[in-house]
Amino acid sequence: MKRRTAREKALQALFQVNVSNTEPNEAIEHVLEEGTPDTFMNNLVFGTIEHEKELDALISPYLVNWTMDRLANIDKTILRMAAYELKYEQDVPSNVTLDEAVELAKAFGD
């Protein structure tokens, strides 16, 4: 699976987890349908969930006149996932992570 596709699928799974309290493994199965799970996608999903509070603390100071609670769920999920990737996925260049987050926001966000 290409990393761009893995990010999209991870975003969809994380959105399901956040909005409908679906278990991460079930959300991953749902977004993959018959596909094979990808290590990078799994890292994004489980890592973002595991470090959610830490990621929110990293993001919050940059939300001028906003709070995490006011952000749309999809936008919040994109920010968390990108922050996770920037901090923990050392093999991905920062500019690639940021560009991919912008593309996800254009496709799925407000």
C-alpha cells in the first residue's frame, strides 16, 4: 500500500474511533474492507491513539483563538495524525508529512 493511501485509510479509521467509539482494529478492518493491513497505517492509527493527550498538548499552543474542542473532528484527527508522524515516524521527511496533512485537509476537512 502506498503511504498516501495508508494515511487516508488511517485517517478514516481514526475518525471512526473518535466519532463512534469503534475499536481501532474494527475500524481498520472496516476501512480496508478486503485489503491487507499495512504496518505504516497501523503505526499511524495506534500511535495517534496512544499519544493523543501528548499530541493535543503539542498542538494546543498553536491554536490562536481556538481550542481543541472547537475544531471539527476531521481537522483535529488530521492534526493529531500529522503531529504523531512528525514526532515518531523518523523515516518520513517533515516536509512530506506536512504536505500530506495539507492534502488530507483539502480532501476531507473544512
